[in-house]
Amino acid sequence: MINNVDIGTAISYMLVLISAIIAGLLLRIPILPEKPMRNSWTISIIFPTLIIAIGLYTIINIYGFGNIYSGVIIGLFSALFSKFLLEKAFPRPDIEDKSITKSG
């Protein structure tokens, strides 16, 4: 049994995840990144959309503004941010060509 978590807080976190997933699917964000996942910089629902949603809701919840409505709004905002603004805020890194031999 979970002792230190209010049931309303747990429901709010679940609503954040559900609203971020639904908004991501409506915006046609892929669920998983392309393979191989470790070398992929493809934006997906699993990463970074859900991570952004949980992080933002945690910050809002710490300051005392967390409720069900803010959870749904943050889930929608995180999907919109991931789809339209993420690559402008954090551009993809320049991946070096592995076929170039290192000198030295």
C-alpha cells in the first residue's frame, strides 16, 4: 500500500500521462523512436513527451498548484511542445561520421 501519496495526486499523475499520450497520438507523434533507439534523435511519445509532462507537473505540484485540471493542461502542453518547439529549443546534435579515422 502506498502510504505517502494522496489518491488525488496519483490520479492527477495518471491524467497527465494519459492526456500527453492522447494528444501525442492526435498530433501523430510516433510512439517509439526509430531503431536503433540508442542512436535515434527522433521525437516520440515515450521520450521526451512523457518525461516533460511528468517533470512539469511535478514542479507545479511542488508549488501547490497541482490538480486534475492542471494535469490535463500540462499533458496537452507537453505534447504540443514536443511536436512543434522541442527541436527549436534543443537542436539535434551534429553526429560525426564513424567512417572517418581518427588521426593522432
